[in-house]
Amino acid sequence: MQWFYTADGKQTGPVEDDQFKALVSQGVIKPDTMVWNETMGDKWQAAGQVGGLFGAAPAVSASAAPAVVKG
């Protein structure tokens, strides 16, 4: 799938899925960046509203947290 996004107020793209996801992970595309692909009709969306692009940070359970040792 090909994606388009806005950068410096201009439409950029198309970029393929892999490149698009790399741009997300590199912070080039942020949650407030407007993005579009052909499955979205004529409606651009903020990248943070597109499912699967920005996941919530995994929760750390109390048992997984490191113990604090005072010496």
C-alpha cells in the first residue's frame, strides 16, 4: 500500500508500507502528522488516529519492576 503524509505543510509521498513504518519509528511521522492512503477515501487523518501506527507503551507489572535495594 502507498502512503502520503504532510511535511512542512506539503504533501509528501507516495511511500510504501515498510518505508512509512520506518518514518513513524524514526519520529519523522508523528501522531499529529496528517496521513492518507487509498483505503481512507478522501479523508486525511492524524497518524495518531490510524490504528496500529502508534501503540501504547507496554505496561510494567509490579513483579517485573526492578527491586530497589538500599545499602
